[in-house]
Amino acid sequence: MQGAARMVLEGQHPAIIRNAVATPGGCTIGGLLTMEDGKIRSTMVRFLSILFLLRLGPDHSRSDQCGECLGENAEIVS
């Protein structure tokens, strides 16, 4: 992970890094495609949003706006 993070910080696009390390039809690309099919990005954004809100606590001033973004998960942080 540190190597990939360093490559991104040095300006390489994540898609180029992915293509460099994933063999077409191999396990890595198969796993990445499965995660994309499962909407991993939106799931991770919701996950991180909930963690962020839990860290802020129930009294933060933007809870009403954040709840709109979280949709069905808003009750978890209320």
C-alpha cells in the first residue's frame, strides 16, 4: 500500500497503477471488478461519512445536512 500511495503522490494516476499491477483476467482485476459491481465506492463513502459523523458527535452543527447525504444510515449517527 505504501508503494501505491507513493506512486499516486508522485503524480501517477490510480488507473495506470492498477493496469500495471493487474493481469487481465487475473485475480486482482477480478476482485476489483467485483468490488466495482458491488458499488464499493459509494459504500466506502457512506462508511467513512458515518465514521466521521460519529467522531464529531451528535451535537455538531451540520448533522441535518449530513443526514441527507447518508439517507437510510442517518439514524445511525442521530
